[in-house]
Amino acid sequence: MKKHILFGGMLLMAAAFTACTEDFTDWASPQANGPEDAITIPGFSASAVAVQDLAKAGDEVATFSLNSSSLPEGFELGNARIELTPEGIEDADKVIVNTTIQGLASKETLQELIVTNYGKRPDVRTFSGHVLVNATKDGQALLIDAGTIKVQLQPEAPYIAPAYYIVGGALDWAGSAASKEQKFSHSDADVYDDPVFTIVINAAADGDTWFAIGDDAACDAITNDGDWSKLFGIVGGDNKAESGSLDYRYNLGADNSFCVPAGAKKIKVTIDMMEQTFTVTPVNISDAYYLIGGPGAWDSSLNQKFTHSDKDVFEDPVFTYIFEGTGSGMWFAFGDEEAILATGNGDWTQLYGFVGDEALSGSFDRRYNIGNDNSFHVDGTAKYYRFQVNMAEMTYTITPLDFQEYVYFIGATDGWANAEQKLRSPNFDGIYTGYIYCADPNGWGNEFKFQKTPGDWGTEINTGHMTSGISGDLADGGGNFKATAGEGVYYMVLDLATGSITATKINNMNLVGDFNGWNAADNAQQMKWNATDYCWEITGAGVTTNGWKFTANNSWDINLGGDTLDNLVANGPNIGVAGSTIKLYPTRKGSDNIYCTVE
């Protein structure tokens, strides 16, 4: 129906112009059938406008202009639209943007269009535009094709430098500007897609810590010209504000430097350069913590160090220490290096103790804040204890660990029906190691879990228990562990005490010993995997009583040895049995031990 009405309107228009002049030309008649049967009128077309900077625009932005003087008499123009297609983007979608007859479009709409296709970087972006104008003639609706143009738009966004630095802090102001050593960290994303920068700096050893923020241009201006005005300061001038807005000093008309009061060991600074905001967090997380007392001595020896992940202490503020039970009660405290060393001088107040009532979990604080020792306590009857502290939240958890000796593998390898391969924790400390053959004979996915009791799904160990991470040749398969390096034997370390697992695919198993010069990468001594018997095997090996071992992946990182053939262990002693046909059974399937045969 719409197409029919438009076409009728065009016929009436043509008849009207024929009656007016015998020199009728087709400049007033339909020239082309474009979108929705739009007509063209010679001389009436859209013209491109200058580059539009959305940062300087009002609520509406010009996208084109029209020369209405070329319209024949009797036309009344309504509104318009422009079909915009981003250039330089393969298979880009065309977007219709409504405009006024003057070509004004919503700034918000155009900003969103640019960001969607190009991101927030304030570069000039070019769109191919096709302008269509609504009009009426003698009561009939018409659509006029005003042609194509180029539309150039620059999105609204502040300038964001590729890098920012702390100037001052615990370092000399001019020196830190010149060295640029206090650089904010940033993701690999474009700074306009991720405008957040973060840094952790040391606080001043004594007194308050003062600093400013600058990019390369600001630091170079200080070094080359003594110009400090290009640094960023706090809007409003509250030097000790922990959050707020920032701006250039030359806009603020003052230094307005940042200040963190004395007492913090480190300072975390986060800036959002799109929003021009900051957050300053004074913190007291040290790089390392130590237990004092407990299974060890109450001295300043620093020999009971907590473990920590590879992450920054502010990204991961959790520290863990696992110690063995003694069968009787144990008291202990903890502290950073400074606190532990202070005990050697008779100062025990810097150590941490529990807040409130004695318990296996709760909050802690410095003894000098508590006003008492408040040492932590366990009865010592568990095999092991895990003492975990969160230094950001100032909380602790003590967990008795009574681990069993084995956990059992169950998965696609055996059709999820048999839990026969197993890992072992010889010290009953929750750290299980061993070799597992992973395969997917039924096409279900090379996935698996562990069970504490074979066949009992109520005792399963899945990826949800791995609170400290999954690494190596493994991934989270949505609850199941997934072997990512394909079918084969994997050496696994499952740490239930800390909640982590890692696996290394065994690409080859070699014999190494006196007979081949202890060459761990001797290709002539590579064994073959027998998937039927779950063993590595080799013939014609020629090992001697002078000593030899098994090594994996042409390296000593993973090796097996033992005093007896029926109980091989990691990094064990050299094997002293001679033979030429050797089979290694690493998965503990059918046996509690890793063992080999030599003939």
C-alpha cells in the first residue's frame, strides 16, 4: 500500500509540471527507484558538513545540509533520516539515524554509534551516509533521495595517555619524574576501552606520603623545563581525600597534591582517566608473613614463612601456612618481618593476635591495639593445620587437616565407571601427586574428577574445590577437570590443603643413567606407552647396576627412582638393577605404589 501511494504521488506531480510549461523536462519526475521507491530531484541533494567534534557539540549534531531552494514549487519538507555505514569495518551494519530537515541528529545516538563500531578513542571516524527526506506534494507523501555523502565524527572523550606515573611518594620528586620508575599498570586493552590504571607504591618511611600523577609529557616537562603544572592534582584541594576527581594543575591553579597520612606501608592508587577520577587506598600488606611459636620456636628466626600465590599482594591478600600437629596444644602468633625481628629486641607488641574470643576463625589486629597477647591456639590432635590470613580484611581461619593417603581418579578414560588410578599424599598433608592416564574413548570429553572413596560420589573432588586455581595442562570443564593436551599420561599435583591443582603432560618417558652418560634427553632411551596395560615399556635398554632412573619430557624436573622396584618415588635414589626389558607402571592402577619390572 505504501509503495502504491508514493507512486501515485509522483504521477500527480509530473502532471502538474506538464501543465505549467511546454518545455517540460524530467527534472521534476521520478529519476530513480531507490529505498522505498524514493525519487530524486535534480539540484536537490545533501551536502557534507565539516568534521563534527562531539565534545564541543550540544545535544544535536549536524550530519548534512540541504539546499531547499532547488525544490519545485508546492513541496513541503518534513523530517529526514540518514543511513550511516562505518567505513573500514568489514561487514559493518548500516544504521538509520533520524534527523531534522537541517540534518541535526541526537549527539547521544551518534556517540553510541561511534563507540559501538570503533571504540571510545577520540579519533575522527568516517561514515558513508545516504540521506532520505520526507516531503508532501498536493497531500501525497513522498520520499526524496538526497544522495550520499561522507560524515566525519569525533567522539566525546578526554585525552588518555598510554602511560601514567607517580611523581614523588617515597622517592625524590624530580628524580621520580625523570626515571618514570613508578609506572601504573594497565591491561593489554586500548586505553579508551579500559581507562583504568593501577599502581602500588611504598609509603614514605617517616611521616606523610605526598605525591602527584603525570603522563610522559608531564614528567618530561618537569625534567626538561622545570614545569610542574602538567601534573594531575585533586579537584577541591582536599589533599587527604581517598577518592574524588582529578585535573591538571594548570586548570586547578594550585598543586593540590595527594597526601596519605603516616602509618601505611604501601599505597594503592587507581585512576579512571575516562571519568577523571581517583581512589587512594593506604594499606599495610607486607610482601611476606611468618609464624612464630606453634611447631617452631618463639624466636626471630623467620623460618616459618607463609606461602602466597604469584599475584600481587593487593590482588591476592591471602597468605597460608600449613604445619604439623604435635599431639598436644600449641600457641602461636604471626607478623611481618619487622614484627618478627622486633621480638629479638624484646618488643612483642607488633605481632598479630585474635580479636574477641578465641576461635578457629575471626578477626585479628596488632597486639598493641588489642592490649593483650591473644595468641592463636589449636589442640594439636590433627595431622596438620592450615592457618590462613586475609590481610585486606584482617581475618583468619584455622582448619584442622586430617587427609587420607589416596584420592581416586574417575572419568572418561574408564567410562566414568571405575575409580582405579590414584594419587598419593605420603605425608597425609593433602598434597597428592602421581601419574594419571587420561583418554576419551567414548567421545564424552577428556574430563574427570577425583573421589576420596572409590565409587562414592558423595566424596567427589571437583573444580569447585580448587579455590586457589587450576593450572598447567588442565582447565575447568564446568565442574569436571579437563585434560587440555589430549590423550596421554599427565603428572598431577593436587593440593587439597590450599585448593589447587596443576598437571603436566608427559610427552615422553626416558631411561637415564650411567650407561648413557646420564643424558636425560637421550632419544634412544624413550619408552612407549602401552594403553592396554597402563605402562611405559622399552626393550633393548641395557641398564646396569651402576645406577639409572626414569625422567620425563627430556628433563630432570620430573623423575622417578627407588631403593626397590616395587615402590618408586619422585626424586628417589638411583635404581641398581640391570636388565634390557623394562616396564614402568606409573598410575597406581592395581597397586598402591608406582613400580616397574626389569628383565
